Amino acid sequence: MAETKDLKVREKQEVAAAPEQTRDGLVFTPAVDIFENEGEITLMADMPGAAAETIGIDLHKSVLTISAEVRPWEEKGESDILIEFEIGKYYRQFTLTEVVDQDRIEARFEDGVLRVVLPKVAKVLPRKITVQSS
């Protein structure tokens, strides 16, 4: 029995390096957990080091794109001794199905985790229609 998914990870596509990015720097794929209940799908993306003001969430032709930038931590006058946390951008895309109500998507960023709530379209419930007579 085949199971349909309401949210699909976008397939890998081969892209030439030059047009893919216009600025130098690393691009990371954020780790994502996706879960659902009867009324919504929730996507949680781990983006440590990102600031809320650098996060972009775009929806175009049913493709949800999340991106963010990690800025250097050093302040003026500080010099690096050891760097294990790399600076760069986060970028990931998902294809939404018709089950998601795209007009009601909400997002919140807290403690380095982006939470995107994708409400499902209200399903038409079966109902009994009464036949009237004259």
C-alpha cells in the first residue's frame, strides 16, 4: 500500500556552481524534523547561530524555501583562537502538496530552531442531505 506524503523534500538537482550563489561562503543544509497531526504539519529546522532578522521564508509555486545567515561572533578588537563553528548560510526547499493551506502558514524562531506550521486545508466532511417534500 503506497502512502501519500503531504510534504515532500525537493529532489536533488544538478546546478552549475556559478549561478547558484552570488556571494562567497559556505551553504549549509539545516537538519529538519517534520511531524503532523490531523490539522497541521510542523517543520522544525535547526539553524544554530542564525538571527531571526536574517531568516527568509519564501513560498513560490508550491515550493517553500527557508534560508538564514550565520554572522561572525567576533566583536571589534577580538581575534580568533579556535574556530569550530563555521560561518555561512542555511538553505533548504520543500515542495508542498494541495493538502497545505498556503495562506495560513506561520513561523516562529526561538533558541536556534525555526518552527514552521503548515495548516492543512479543511476537509469536506460527509453529511446527510435531507430530502424535503411539498
